[in-house]
Amino acid sequence: MQPVKVYADRRSQPSRAVIIFCRVNQIDFEEVTVDLFKSQHLTPEFKKINPMGQVPAIVDGRFKLFESHAILRYLASVFPGVADHWYPSDLFTRAKIESILDWHHSNLRRGAATLVMHTALAPFLGLTTSHEAVKQAEKLVMQSLGVIESVWLKGDAKFLLGIPQPSIADLSLVCEIMQLEILGDEVRDRFLGAHERILVWMDKVKKATSPHFEEAHELLFQVKKARMVQGSSSKAFESSTKLKTASKL
């Protein structure tokens, strides 16, 4: 049996969720890197796999599938070694997990992805930024974090819905929130500092998927470091320019 091919870029939060899930559940897979910064997701070859031109996507034999939530559901359902808590067989619990996943795309993901794109990744991708988009995205991220904490992490809940072990919803949402790391510690803390319950929950998901969680996020922290260095260089250049200008006055 051929391993599942996972087409991904680890700078993409949904890609990381799929990779971590495969690692944790010992699913035999081949990771195929699709470099978003090099526009490899827009090539004719990749669009034969995902006509939407997005990562992640998988190929399992002759079966092709895209959209991370659908991929996670498929992997959890098809591979017999996956523990039930990831995508519970109990239909009531499963339906509630589905509701979180549906909410994720139009709320937390829309806010976080837009925020990171317009404040951190746009320069790398040659895109223009929008201050209004950033403002709306920040508001949506704040609202989304509040919903997670007040609706799905009530009381002493370890994971979403109060279940004792993580589900695919926990993994998807935590990987999404981790994207805020790219913005730097100060900005990340501005969003998460008031949400102690979310921070504790994220730590539990990390520990439940260790060491694969850390390994999958290494590239994210490299991007973060590169941005910090780039920012320092820019500030140094600005300071130098101001000093030279002042010396001429």
C-alpha cells in the first residue's frame, strides 16, 4: 500500500494540522512541499491535485482531496489506528465538533489569516496591504478568542467541548492561533494575554501531540525570526538615515 501524499507548506496553519495529525497517529505519508512563497501552489501541475490552488491537499491512491477539515475527517475515518477521540464515533459529539470546524473557517481563520497576511506575509508575497482589513481582522480575532473561551472551554475543560482528549477541532484551532507567533511576541501577547484559559488549552494540545507539534512549527518560528531580523535592519537603517540627516542640519 502506497503512503498518502500530503501536499503542504509548513508556513500554512492547516498544513501543519494535517502533518501533525499524521505523525501522531502514525499514518504512513509522504510530505510533498508546495512552496507558497515561490507560487508553487499556482502551477498547472499542482492544480491537477487541487484546482483551488491551496494547501494542504492529499492523494491517497487514486483519491484526491483538498480542504484541511475534510482531509482530517477522511484520515480519522479511513485509518483504523486513529484513536476515537480525534473524531468520535458518537454522533452527538461528532456533530458538535463539526459545528466548531464550520465556525472556524468564517471566524477565527478569516480573522487570523487576514491579519497575518496583511501585517507579516504581504511583503514576502509581493502583495499590497490594507489598514482597514487589518483593523477588521484584529476585531474578528479578538471576538473569536472570546467565543472559544466562553463557549467551548467552559469551567475546567481541558479540551474543546469539555472532552478529556483532543479532537481534530482542537488541533485545527490551535494551529490557527499559533500563526500569531509570526507577528512577534508583543503583538501575540496583546491578543492572548487576557485569555489564560486559551493559553492553558493550547499548552495541553501541544503536550498531547509532542514532539510532532514542535517539529511541525519549526519553520513558523524561522519565519518569525526572519521578520524580527528584517525589522531590526529596517529600524537600524531608519536610525542611520535620521542621524545623517541631523548631522547636515
